[in-house]
Amino acid sequence: MLDLKDLENRSIYIVREAYAEFKKPAVLWSTGKDSTTMLWLCRKAFFGQIPFPVIHIDTSYKFKSMYQYRDNLAREWGFELVVAKNESALRDGCSPEEGKFECCTKLKTEALKSCLEERGFDALILAIRRDEHGIRAKERYFSPRDEQFKWDYKDQPLEMWDQFQGLLAKGTHMRIHPILHWRELDVWEYVKQEGCR
């Protein structure tokens, strides 16, 4: 079992590898405990700065306090906040009442697709863990996605001896998962230890 320092060191190594490997990386931030811990690790990796944009997907259905927290932390930590929002779907009345899956696809997935395309991001750093769901246990630290955001779990790059592959086909992007090896308990203990908020 790895202790918190080992978990942190491995994650920082992966973040730095992603930054060195890709031309335009970004980190996805939901304002939850895992993604806020991810931001904290990014700051540690680069001595208090986050050298790439931070994307927040805004469905417009979050609590007001979440938006205040997001904006306050962006100001305090000084990172570039990119708000991805599917304005046309919202104008057309898209809401959770029309069906959760349909709504999430339009307000989250489509908003993120547009953001990646418009800004030209080639890598997206996320805060997922293997213990969240059975399918996540098949993820790699560097995990390619095709033009439709689809993931082929049967065709993943090798990750031996901490060597990560950053080769991408045109129109695709890489998902980077620096806290894949953490458990939920590790995140809570780390938040307590570090005082991240």
C-alpha cells in the first residue's frame, strides 16, 4: 500500500509527463473533491502555478455557491478558467426534465467537445480513480479518445516502466488520469493533510 507522499509523487510525475508530451493540455475541474485535489497536485507540480487552462463545464444547473467557489478559487490561485457551456442547447430549453442521459450528453459532453475543438486542446487531465467503477479499472494513465470521444478499452497503449505514449491521430485527444491509482479514502486523507479546499 502506497502512502500519501508516494501517491502524490506518482501523480505529480504523470502531470509533468503530460505537460512535456502535449502541445495544448488542459485540466477538467468539476469543483468536487477529486478534481480540486487534481488542481492542487497541478499547482504542486509547477511550484504554485497551473501552466495550462482549467476547464469547467457549466450546465447552468449547479448551486450558486459552486459558481462562487469556482470563481473565487480561480482568482486566488491565478489560473486561466475556461467555462464550457452549450448555449444553443440551453436556449432550446434543454433540462434534466427531458431525460438525464439526453441532458448530460448535450450540456456536458457536447459542451466539452466544442471546447476542445475550438481551443485545440490535445490532452485533457481528469481526476478519475480506478475504485470508482469497474470499467475505470481498465483505464490507463494515458488513455486515447477518438473523434467521437469513444474509448477502446481493448486497444490501450502499453505503460511499462512509467513510459507513457503520447502519439495521437488527427482529431483525437488523450485523457490523462494522474490519480487513477488513488482510493476515495486517499483523497479524503490527502485533503485533510494538505488543507486543500
